[in-house]
Amino acid sequence: MPFDAESMQKIVWLVLLLLFAGGEAATVGLTSIWFAAGALAALIAALLGGALWIQITLFLAVSLLCLAAVRPLAKKHLNNQVEHTNADRAIGQEALVTEDIDNIQGKGAVIIRGVTWTARSEDGDPIPAGTMVKVLHIEGVKVFVERVPAGASPRQENW
């Protein structure tokens, strides 16, 4: 049973609607829902006997309108909180260097709240064991530190 052009248009829009909706269901990232709405509008136009150019225009217009109008609102209200990890608590803490820090040799360690971390010097200068440092930031499993100014009292609860 061969299909005529109008039937094929309806099938194409239905398949696109299902693909975009399925893609959105799989990703749940507001990536293709806009195009599913456009495909739905085009499918309705096809069911009502609209010309192909009307269907395509509706698909593009509804998709772009939804994308432009709804996406910024959705991104603002959905999952806008940053999840901090326990590691983030180490930033700003003072630590005791337990192994000489030498960025060139790729070695160094500090202890923060009883946990040993691989450490690197922020400015690249070597830091000897026994020195108090401050954690500036974390990259992967390494903390980047700077020396605590001389005369500052160590906060032993952190190491």
C-alpha cells in the first residue's frame, strides 16, 4: 500500500515528534523538547491539511519561540544550586607540609584535618616539610598552597 505525500508528511512529523520527545526523556537536559513542540505544531498543521511550507515554518517558528522564551526561565529555576563537596571545606584552611613540596619534581604533601593531600606550590617555589601553608584551590586530587606569613600561629585543629 503506497503512501501519498500528505500521509508521508504526517508520518515524518510524528516520527520527529517521537524522536525529539524520546531524546528529551533520555537526556532530561532541556535539549530537544523545543523541537518536539515544533514537530507537534507541524504535525497538527499536516493533519489539518496545511501546505508543506506552512508545516516547516510552524516547526521552525514554534521551536525557536519555545527555545527563546522558555529555556532561560527553565535554566534559571532548574538545578541552579552548586553542590559543594567535603573537599571544598579544605579551601582557605591552613595545613602542615609533611613532604617537601617541589613542583618541578612533582612531589609534595600536606595534611588537612587528618587527611593527607598531594600538594603543589601556587607560585612554583619549593616549600620544605614542617612549613605551615594555606590552601588556595583544589584541582583533582591536588591542593595548591601558599606559605602562611611568618609569625602567624598554626591552627592545629586543621592538621
